[in-house]
Amino acid sequence: MPIQIHPTAIVAEGAMLAEGVSIGAYSLIGPHVILKENVKIHSHVVIEEYTTIGARTEVFPFAALGFAPQNIHYKQEPSTLEIGEACTIREHVTIHPGTKEGGMKTILGRNCYIMIGAHIGHDCLIGNFVTMANNATLGGHVTVGDHVFIGGLAAIHQRVRIGASAMISGTAGVNEDVIPFGTVMAMRGKLGGLNIIGMKRRGFERQDMHNLRNAYKLLAKDQAGTFEERLQKIKSMYGTCQPVEDLLAFIAEAPERPLCLPTETWEFEMEEAEEGLRIVA
């Protein structure tokens, strides 16, 4: 296939484009960039410095690849960024080249899937078949093995090593090495009580708020009987209360789904909720 360059794209003199390369509207390709066979660059992509992109890789709009590392010691050294074959680089991804402190190169292996807004810092060495979900971030000098999955909004501290086939859950903050095949779980959100202030502002009746508070206690704290039995108890005692009815309907709609429940500080949280009810009165 011939090379296709949109009339509004700018390809600097010196850039090397292989057969089948496609460059979309308003994209900018710097003078030291190498695009191998059948690379597809969508519109509004900017690729700079000594960046090489492997065959059949696809780069989506507003990605910025190869710009100067975020490192105060970087002095415009001709460091490199190497992206492997058959990768997918989605919108707003940023990947920086290396520095003198890290061997002067950043490498992303083949068949990697880098989702929207993800960032790969300078001197990272990323294996093959790695997935980074939306807004996942790698600090400088991070090493990631093959077949690793990094969840959305996860942040990997600089110089951390992630072993092959590990999985990092979304929102996790990782500042220690992760063994191969390991799973890192982030602290998940827990129910912190009831939105009494919101109910007050919307004009809910005080008795409805009391009923909902009591239903909440039965649901989250009472350990007598099974979960289904507690639901039936709530329905028999407070089922005519509209907020409680909404609560029960929500659970019944997807009974297989896990519920976000309170932490061990439940009593303190309920005291705060009850204080809110007293303020409403």
C-alpha cells in the first residue's frame, strides 16, 4: 500500500515512513521519527524526537509521543522511544523517551494496549501484551513484564518492577515491586453512612429519614439471619416508606452484584448520621 498523508498533516524532513503508513489530519511528525510498515496515525497526533513505532501500530488522536522527559536533569540528550509492533495507543496517551540515568531509552513492547490518558514515564521498559487502562500512570524507570494488566487510575511509583502476568487493580498506588503472577488490590470505597444532608435539602420527611436509617442498620449491621432474611425484615417493617422501597428495588434489580458496605467504624458513622437527623428536626 502507498503512504497516505493528509494535506493538513506536517511531516518534517528526515522522518522515515515505511510502506503503508497512514497519517491523519493535523498530525505532526518530527524529523527523527521512524514509522514502520502499515502504522496508522489518526488526526491531531504529535510524535517528536527519536521515536520509532513498530509495524501495524495504531495511534489515536491527541496522543503525544517522544516529547522531552519530565526530568529536571534532562538536557536535550538524543534519547529514544521505541514502540513495538501491533500496539494500540489510544487518545491523550503520553510516552516519554529515556534519560542518561536510565540508559537513554524507553521501550514499549509489541501487542500492547494503552488506553485513554495513560502515561508512561522516561526510561520505562515495558514487555509484550501489556494493557494499561484509562489514566494509568508509570513513573520513570518502571519495569513491566509481559502480559501485565494495569487498571484504570493506577499509579506505579518510579523504579518499581512489575513481574510478568501480574495484575494491578484500578486506583492502586504501587511503590514496591510486584512478584510475577501477583495481584495488587487497591483499597476500595466503603459506605460511609447515609446522605442525610442531601435528603434534607430535597425536603424528605423526617420520619422517612428515620425509617431509612433503621433499614440501613438492619441491612449493614444486623448479623442475625441471612442477607435475604434481613431484606424481608426491612420490607415488612419499612416497606411502605418510599426511600426504603427505592433501596429494596435497587438491590432486587441486580441481586448478584456485591454491595458497598460500611467499614469497621460503622458505629461512629451512624452517630454522625443520627446527629444529622437531629439537625433536621
